[in-house]
Amino acid sequence: MSTSTTSPTAAATIDPVDTVGTSEAVDSPDTFGALDPDDSATYAAARDRSAILDALIDARAGEDPARFRMLTGDRPTGPLHIGHYLSSLRNRVRLQQKGVETFVVIADYQVITDRDSVGEMGANVRSLVLDYLAAGLDPARTTIFTHSAVPALNQLVLPFLSLVTDAELRRNPTVKDELTLSGGRPLSGLLLTYPVHQAADILFCHSRIVPVGRDQLPHLEQTRAIARRFNQRYAAGHSVFAEPDALLSEVPLLLGTDGTKMAKSKGNVINLSDTADETAARIRVARTDSERRITFDPSRRPAVANLLTIAGLFLGEEPEAVAERIGNGGAQALKGVVTEAVNESLGGHRARRADLARDPAYVTSVLHDGNARANAVAERTLATVRAVMGMSY
């Protein structure tokens, strides 16, 4: 199947939203782990399916927003950075504008999966809301809510836990990665069951779309397995939960200023809340190499390629074109181009963020309204689950 020639009309014959859970699904093994993120054939199939879904969104989302309902979110462990903006925030706004009904979870409970304290939770939550609104998320069309404020959502974790095995949880890449980053501390029960909590986030609102990167495909397959098993075990095969589909991000994995994976915990990021001067200072110390001519060569020159990719994403250009323009200008010229691209592109975002920060009551009201809407949805879903399981007393 060619992603470049798929049209909305052709896509209608293989509708991921309509066929999830049926024999037409691209990948629906019942054993979690069968979807290997390093399996190029499986990934290619997932990309084809994602392209079809994107075409369907273009053609039909405005007619039936709930049919393309989407769940996405962030952990409030610190400020959002340009990696979040490029790979997620801009895409959320794009999909919202196309008519996709969007739920954004601020996963405050998930903060303590791998740390001993909640940190500056309140400030971090408000910071996320500010960036969501500044980026263009409309609280009238997008439900922004926090984990801890929706108890019915969290009650779904209990029946979902009955549908997975200890072995499945232990081989989940998300659990493995988080455990590695935790510095060898003992595996907590919350971290072990992290994929099930994420499944509850997705399924409580009957999300049909989940934007993910390649490395998150196995996690989404776990959610699909939970939905499928619930329907089979507790609902006599009736579809209480549809199996959500992945909408794959086209943004490549970005490195931090030190040349390693971009992460808030490493301090190698450019925050959306940084000033122009702070941004320039962070980019000034970014890793490059000793070659003067700037070329886009990800395998041989990853740090330089990363800066070119960042500039290209903000400028709407291919990184090769950015490299060609810089030529023999060297690392200093490259960093100047990146700094200007980031600061020019984020100027409006930062101005809107500053205006919103001056009205904390409005920011609080957005969160309260979103929590109320999420609670109403979660309570309806939990009532259905309890009825199906014979627990409506």
C-alpha cells in the first residue's frame, strides 16, 4: 500500500476507525509484545494505516468529531520544551482545527511512577495549561483535565488489570525505559502497571485515535489487547471498547543540546517558556563537531543533523536545504540560524503565554471546566463497565 497515493475516497474502503478489532485490522495479536517497534515490516504497515487514518480525518472529522475522538497528554514533571512543541503540540492544534474531538490528560498521578515526590506539581500543571492555550488549543473544543480529578477513570484500572499478565507488563518497552532512567531503583507497583493506567486514559473517553511515535506502538497494542479482552471476557463479545488506532508522528526523534536524547530531567532542552536570550544561550553551548562545512548527515554527524532538523522544522524547510544555505559558515552560523528560527517561530507563543499568565483565574477555570467534562464522560463509561460486569448494585 502506498501512502503517497492514498486518497480520502480510497481510504474509505479500509477505514481504521470502522474496522478496529476485526480481521481487517493491520495488527491485532492477542499477545502483547508481538508488535516490535524495530520490525520494519510491522512499522511500515502501521505507517500505511496511519496515513489512511489521516486522510479520513481530512475527509470526515468535521462531520462527526466523536468518531475521531483523540486522547493525548503529558506528565507535569516540568516545563514543556521544543520537542513537545514540534512533535505534539502543533499536531494537536492541527487536528483540533480539522474537527477532531480532543482530550488532553495532564497525567499528574503518573509523575510518581518513578520518583519519590510530586515536586512543584501545581506550578507544573499550570505551566502545561499555559502552553496548551498559547499553542492554540481551544478549551471549548479540547477537554484539558488532570488524572487525579477524575476518579471514575482511575477505577477502570482495576478491571483492566485483570486482563494482563505480569510477564506482559514486565516486557513493556515503556516500563523498561522508565526503569532504566530511574537509576536502578526498585520497580514500583505503579511503574509496573503504568501501561494499564495509560490504557484507562485512552479507553475511558472511547478514544479512537492516539498520536504516538514509533517506540510507543507496543504500548498502544497493549491498550488494544485490553479493549479486545474486556469485550470478550466481560461483554460476551459485544463492543464496549473499540480498539484505538495509532496516528504516527512524522517528526523524528530529537536530541538535546548535549547530543543525547532530549529530556527534561537532563536539562538539555529548550523550554517553551524560555526567553529569547535564554534560548540563544542554550543553543550557543549545543554540541556540534569540528568540521566547518555544514552537511546533513545523521549517521556520521548526529549533533549537527539534529540542529539542522530543528531549524528545518521551525522554518518549514528540509534540513538539507538549511545545510546548503549555511555551507562553510561553520557551527557558529548554524547555531545562529537555529536560534533565529526558534525565537522567530515561538515569538507569538511566548507573547500569548505571558498574557495568559497574567490571568490565573482564567487558567484555573479552563482546568475546572475540563475536569468537569472528563468526569461526566468517565462516569458514563464506568457505569457501562459496572453494568456489563454485573456490578450495578
